Amino acid sequence: MNYLNELLFGLYPYVAGTIFLAGALLRFDHGQYTWKTGSSQMLSKRQMRLASNLFHVGILVIFFGHLVGLLTPHWVYAPFISAGSKQIIAIVVGGIAGLMCLTGGAMLLHRRLTNPRVRATSSRADIVILALLVAQVSLGLLTIIPAMGHLDGGAMLELAEWAQSIVFFKGGAAEHLADIGLVYKLHILLGLTIVLVFPFTRLVHVWSAPLGYVGRRYQIVRRKA
């Protein structure tokens, strides 16, 4: 059991991370014509705006919430907020964002599976990655149930220690998850799997956020005489 725990939560994160970075770089270098969102809005706009906004706003809040919450050392926020209070904030904010993301994602998945025009232009990877994201958000919401049973923040601190150990190459990362509940472990494993398949899906478009538009020079567009 200790060997499996070390394999899944000590080694697998680095395998997934390596493929994530190397795969994205290779795809950008050799397959730039496939580097796109593959939007299907022009095929069918029905419920597209609501579903897309719910999904993207929710997933962005979840992503940055995990990024800050897991990778910020406890001593940074300890003078201002307790671990228990931080956990309650994470439950409330994460719960709202999770419901938004789940609702939008389920609508997008249903649309992609049932709309003939959208389904015809969807690859297997498009459907699989969207289904994985919906399942991941569902698992994330399920973690709220055991989290409500221990509001001292202990489990959250162990999860943060694991994440920081992985990212900052500390030893014994898997040991922090030895006594963590099954739903947390499934949530982590599915998240790592999404990271693993990331370079082979349309998710690569997140690397190409149009931030350059903010600082670019003003464009003058002249009307035809």
C-alpha cells in the first residue's frame, strides 16, 4: 500500500508534469495549425453564451483558488487567518465556483453530444476532455462533504504540504496523503490525468491568452471611400 501511495502521489505527478510541458512544447513546434480552441459557436449559439460563461468563470476561480491556496505556505497567512477559517472560505468560494463550472460544463457536454452539427465537428478528444473536466469538478464538490466534518483545516494543510512538496521538489510528498480520504485522492489522480492528457487536447489554447491586445498600439481602421 505504501508503494502504491508513493507511485501514485510521489512519482505520477512528475510523469504527468513532464508530459504536460514537453508535450505542449512539441505540439506548438510541430502542430501549430492544431493549436486552437475549436469553437463551435458559429454552428449553434443556443445556450452557448450562458454555458460557456458559467464554465469559464467557474474554472478560472477554481484554478487560481487552488493555485494560491495550495502553494501559499501556512506561515504566510497564519498571522492573519487561521487554517480553519481559510478552509471555510475555500468551501464557500469553491462551492459556488464549482457549481457554476459544473452547470456550464454539463450544458456544454450535453450540447456537444446531442447537437448533430456540433457532434459532427467534435473529435473524440473534445468529448473526453470535457467529460473529464465535468467529472473532476464533481469530485471537487464531493470533497466538501468530508471537509465539513473537520473544519480545523488539518486535511487542507496536508494537501497543501503535498502540493508544495511536489512543486518545490521536497522529499516525502506522498506521505502527506497517507491518511487523506479516498475522495481527495480520486480528485488528485483525475486532476493529474487531465494534466497528463492536456497537450493532446484543445486545452492547449489556455497558453495563448490574448494578453498582447492589452498593450498593443491603437489600430486605425479606415472606411472604404
